Amino acid sequence: MSESPCSQSDFSTYLNPFIKNFRAQLLEDTVGGDAPLFKSYANAAPVVDSACEWLDKRVRWASQRCLIAAFHMWREGTDYVATPDSSEALEKFCSLLRAPRQRKALVDAQFPLLAERLEHIVRSALRSILECLHRFEQDRNRIPEYLNLEVDSSVVGIELHDEETHNEGRSVTFLTLAGRNSSEYADTRKLVYKPRSGQGELAIDRVCQMLGAGRFEHVPPTWDRGDYCWQEFVDECDADQFDPQHFFKSAGRLVTATHILGTTDLHNDNVRCSASSTPMIIDGETAVQLRAPEGVEVDATDILSSGLIPSAQQGLTGWRNFAGLGLSTDEKPTHIVFETVNAGTDAIAFERSEELLPESTVLPRKIVTAEEKTQAFEFLIAEVESIRDRLLYTEGREAVELHQVLEEIQKTLRWRQVIRATSGYQAILDATLMPEATTGKDDPAEMLRSGPSRFNSPRLIGGVEVQQIADLDIPYFQADIEGRLWARKSSANFADNADGTVTPDDPWVYIADQGFSKRLSRPTDRLADFLSADGERQIDVLRTNAEMIVGQVWSDHQALASSWFTSSTFSTTNAWGDPEERTCRPEQKLLAYLQSQETGMLETRRWLCHTIGDNGVRYMLESPSMFYSDGTAWALGLERCYGQPLEHTLLEMLTKHQANPHVWAAFGQGTTLLATGLIEKLNHDEKRQVFDSLGASLEKTLEDSNEDQLGDFFGGWLAPLVFLSKQSSSTRNIALRDLRLVRTLDETELRLLHRIETESDSAELGLAHGLAGTLLAVSSMRRLTGSAADSAATVRVQTEHELARRIASQAALILGDGGVDKPLALCNGASGMMLSLLHGGFGDIGEDLWPEYQKSMEQRIAQLGTSETKAHDISLCHGLAGELFTLRHAERYLGDAGNRGAARELLEELSRLTENVVFTGRGYCGYPNNTRDMGFLNGYGGLFHALYPGYTPERLHHTETPPVPAFVGGRTS
């Protein structure tokens, strides 16, 4: 491959050796040997050129961050200035990279894992391409029997789908075949190779046929070969040939089939409008999915099951965007992207920015007007109703036949099971290419092996996931209807064939049951539900969602306002006026909205929560946790309103899953009992059960030497140690009579003190995952268990005070640096550090920090007061709720009366402004694209608690001095 014309300023001098080696190896493997794939180098050249062109783009993306960082490290040692008006320094740097010695000194020595990662990409691409080409030669004579495609012409191009790889770098591969009557590239055809089973597409196709579709009308023609498959490439419909009536009528059939099967992952990248104006699923590997993990008592998985038909639960209507069918609201959602700016200049940089999500590409032209959208939904819903009526009123014959087909699918099919959102895995893999990771110091794979993975699946699953992530792959599993899981064996276990392919005795190895207490409704159950009265409700929800999209421009803010309006009892003329003008108090108004968002299964106290990262949204019904639904239920005073009391639900879950360490980590069931103070409602024997569980969990953690999980407040075992010290004296006495717990507490304290002594100069200092949380835990345990009045105890106290002063200094530095993102954050900013000082017994140091904190809070309030349109983060983690929370504690725990008064004034003003943000629809939950989170940490539960901490349904009005909760929970009323 020739060098890029801009090679002196685009790092080609560093990357070309990787491309050159790849080219040479691919030519050798495809032309040389005893069984060449091409007769000559000239025949292989088009394929090799296209493969190198793809690889060039791939390695550029993977290396860009490190190479830019290496350039600026070199530039800063010269007289060159980072200016977009010159490229002299960049050209000089790229020229130096031609010499191997300079490559090693300027790049490889700084980022020793970069070359290793790039070589891995090269090896994986080479393996995938050769595997595809060998299998094509093996199968090409039979492909026309299964696909409507002649493959007798030569391969002239190849490209890999690099969005995600699985199973040692394998990815979907596109082969371009030469036209029959032309030696040029006109009239070429594409064939798709997928290194996984095609049974998912075949299952969808079979059900669609039972509902009246033609063969391969809704999935590409597919030839399943067991461990891989071939598919025809789907040509898209031309805009002038698009028939919307046919498309949306067909869509009604497709969404019915996928709803019955439980298919997921049907976003707009995986659905295409074919040349015949038919919606076609081009990736059906997740044809069936199991339901959410243990602890979920509500089957709300219909929300995700197809991505097309939403849940029948009324509280969630209007949430489905229908982007998989080219229909959506007129909202303009955004996402985080990384891009190179000032490319080719001495100011080149790699920046993180926010941009609008690309428009749906499903349809050849947009469905824009309300009338067009209305007609589209009318066609779709009419077809769903027609199919249901036909299944019900044809003497049951078709329904019985469909039921038999579904039973057969359930017995024989294994599909790709999604353990957790791909976006989460992708974020980790992206992190492996960051400069910090390629230095070898912060490699995510190593961190996952040694630190808190925050994964909730059984340990064996987590271990397999970590290994696949270490291979730079998105973890990939197969499952069956019983919940058994398989992972693919390493190729090291495969036998090499003469043609270069491999033949495993069994490519998949059984690893575990998924550990779900209940599974997603089987397709046979879903069919029965669809044909029952519940089917009518599902169609009603479909209509409601259609109205939300068609009726008007529905922004999240308008929908939010509508929910409050319809759920509350206040005058329409002054509903959004100043607080004194309202006919109901703000806490009642917010409570009414939160109650309206329940899933319809009130007795379970489960809300649908979002966890949203930079790469997308994951919806989930949370298991009992202070951070999520149960924290919200407690904040609203609903823990005793529906079904059995929350404390008994938590105790049951704690007992049932006591072997799972997460019942105490990451605010699990045990931690929630302590944080909310609900443990005080348990009897003596029940409390003993709780503390026995805590002792066993701590003991196991100490045996495993899992220091990272031990020393983590939001993700490990620090939180329960803090909250244990906040309980009543009678409850603490029960805990201290548990000898194992006392012994493990002593050992834990020693471990944490050692961490403080050895890491205080380099570790993170925040509350969530840093030493502020560790300090809070150590000081809390010292007060809980008592310390001997000896020299060792004095040294410990001195060590704690030194760390407290360092935390205060860091907080002041954060507050004084205008470039710090969210300096007042509770999780890793000054608010969390202030709380640690106030509750850790370092009030004098917190008092010294207060003037700086007060100044920053005054600036924050001034900013809120002058901005009437800007959106603001309302979360407890790093938004307004966390700031309110800190001010409440400052009002109570600061020693100086004047400072307490100042904190009270700031609290009152910030509360007023926060209410204004919320009631004018300008709040978001942790991330700008998350506006409806019902969780405690990131959503409205934590905000409600921060605004109205003493609220219970029985108290319709606050007392003059609102009760202040203990840290974090512990309602005092």
C-alpha cells in the first residue's frame, strides 16, 4: 500500500509498518502454500488492497490518542508551539518516526502496550479474513442452493465490520464478488459471512412465515453452517420506490413475531428497508432473550423485547421511540463522541464532544409530518390486530400450529445471550486504547482482574467476561431456554486443518447456569399472553405510544410536565408559578409525579431505572438497592405501603443470596437496611441474621485479599461499615456480640489504615471510590468498636488527621480550579469530601474548608439564578441533590453558629432554585440524555430525599425545622 499523501502529518510513518506486514502476510497466506486461494498475486491484489484499506482506518482510530499524546510530549521538549497555523512540528515528528530507534524512543517507550494492541488488531483481522476466504472456497459450490446468489465469479474485495468483535477477534465480513459480465467492478455483488450461527434469523423467519410472510421476507436469505453462516447482502430501497403502506403493514407482522419470540436489539442499525419496501432484520442473533437478573419481581422485559412493541404497563407509555422502524419523536438526542480536531497541524488534539445522534437510516426517506406518522401507525396497528384476530378465530388451528413451532424452537435453539449492555463492554475496550492504559499502569483488563468489577453476575461469568475483554473482544455467550450458558473455547484447543481452518471437537463449552430466579416468558407463554386479554392491553399501549409520537412535538420536559399535571391536584392556572402561588406543596407535586412513574406493580416497589453512560442507555428494573428503586421507595415514605414491608423484602433477599458478595457491596440489600435505618424495624433474631451475613461477607473478602473492593464506598464494603456506626445503641450492641463480625471489623480497620498509610500520596481522594470514603469508614469503626488509649491508637488518629487535612486541601484546590468538571460533586468532588470530614469527626478541618466551599456554592446559586433556560444535573451523585445534601449536613454539623446560619441560607436558596429547575423541566439525571431516571443515586429519588428529607405520606406538610437524615439515610422522623 502506498503511503498517504499526508503521511508527514498523519502518523502514517508509524502505522505503515503494521499495514506492510499485514499485506505481506495476507499475500503469502492467500497465494502461497499447497492450497492457494488465488492463482497469482495479481488475482489476490484487489482483495488485499481492500483489506489493507480497511485495516488502515482501523489502526488509525486505535492509535490516534496515543500518537497525539506522544507528539505533544515530544513537542513540549522543543521550541515548537501548539498552533493550528503551522504543521512544522508535526511533520518533523512524523518524519522522525521513520527510524525504528526513534519509533521506540518517542512512542513505544512511552506507551509500551500500543504496538501490542495494534499487532493484536492485525492478527485478528488476518485470522478473520483467512477464515472467511477458506470457508467461502469450501462452501461456494453449495451457496447457490441456499441463497439466491451466483458465486462463480472471483472475489474482488473484502471488508470487516469492526464495530465489535467476538471470539478472538472474529467479526462480520463482507465479500465483494465481481460481476458476471464485467472484469471491472461494475455489477458487483456482496455476500455476508457471519462467524456465528444463523439459527436466530431462521427462527424469526419461521415465525414470520406462520404469520403470513413469504420465506426470507423479514430476514436475509440465510444458510446456517452451525458455527457460522452465509447471508445475502440486503440492498436498500430507493427513495422513489418506497411504499410506506406496504412497509408499515409488513412492520405489523414483524413486530408481532418479534414480540412473541422476545427478540431484542432491533435498533435502527439492525433493521433495514429492503428493495421491496419491507422491514428486514439483518442481525437476528438475539432472537430470544432471558429476562433480567435475580431480585426483579416484575416482568417488564417486554419494554426491551423487540425494541418495537413496548410494554403493556401503562406507567411506561410514551417511552418507546420506534427508531427501529424509522419513526421517532422530533427530539434531538445527543451522544458523546471522540474526534480529532486541528488535524494535520501542530495543535492536533483528540477531544470528547457531544453531538446529535445521526438520523435513523432505516427508511429511504423520512416520515416527517404528523399525518404520515398517523397513517404509518394505523397500518402497523391494524396488521397486529388482524393477526391476533386470525389466530383467535380460525378455530385455533393456526395458533396451535404456531405453538408447536415455538415449542420446537425452544427445545432446539441456542442463541446469543446478552449478559449486559454492549455499550458497557465497549467503554472498557475503548479505555484500553487510552494513553493511560497503554502505558501499562491502568490497563482495564488488569483492573478488572484485581479490582471491583461491579459486575452482578456469578463470579464464573465475570471471569469469562474479563478474559474475553482481555482479548479485546465484546464478551459473547450462548444460552438455551433453560438458562444454561456456553462460552466459545479458545482456538488453542482447536485442531489445525491443512487448509488453515480449525476444527474444534466442540467449539462451545458449558460454563454455568445464568442464575436467574425467573426467566423471560418463553415464546409459548408470550403467544398465550398475546391471545389473552393482555394482548388487547398490549395493543392499547401501542396506540398510546403512537399518539405520543404523532400527537405533537413531545420533549421529555413536556411529557414530564404532563405527568405532573395529570397526577396532581392543583390549579391549571398557577401550577407552574412561584411556590407561594401553588395550591399544593412542591413535595406533594413531585411525589405525585414519581408515583405516576411506577410500573403498575406497586406492591413490588420497582421503578424502571436508567443507567446511562456516554455510549447509550440501559433500562433495567433494579433489584433491592439503596442506589436504585428501593432507595426511591424509602425516600418517598412508601416502604410500608404496598405488600410486605421493605425491610422484610430486603432481609429475604439478603438471606436467599447471602453467598453473593454484592448483597453488601454497591449498596446491596444488607447495606440498604443499614443506610435507611430500616434494620431498626427488625426483631433481635432478624438483626443477628443481618450481622452474621455482614461478618461472613467481610471474612470472605479478607480471605480473598480483595483490597480494592474493601476500600470502596460506592462499590465495595465501606458503606455498611459507616452506616453500622449510625444505628441505635441496642442495634450496635447486637452487632458487637457477633464475635466473627468484631474480629473481621478489627482486621478490616487494620487493612484500611494500611491503605491510608501506603496510598495517601497517590490515590483518588473522593468519597465514592477514594480515600475520603476510606477515612470515613475508619473513623466510624473507631467510634463503633473503641480504640485502646495506647501509642498505636494515637498514631492512628494522627494518620487520620493528616489524611483529613490532605482531603481538605484537595477539596480547596478543586473548588479553586475553574477547569475542573463538576467541582461540587458528591461522588468525587468537594461535597463528598466535606461530608467525609463532617461525619468522620474532623469538624475543625471541615470548618477551615467551609469558606472556600461557601464561596463556590454562592457562585453556583448565582449561576442558577441567572440561567432560565439551561438544563442542570439534579442527581445525588454529581448534581444539585448532592449539593443540597451537603448543605443540610453543614447546617447541622458545622461548629460555628455563624457558619451554620450561612449554610441554612444557602440551603433555602438552593432548594428554591432547584425546585424551579425541576418544575420547569430543566433537570436531567446524571447525563444530559437521561431525564426520567427513577433511581436514588442518579434520579428523582435522591433529589426528593435531598429536598424533603423528612417526608412520609402521613405528613402532608413539613414542620418548621425539617428533620435532617443521618448520612446517607436514616429518616429521623
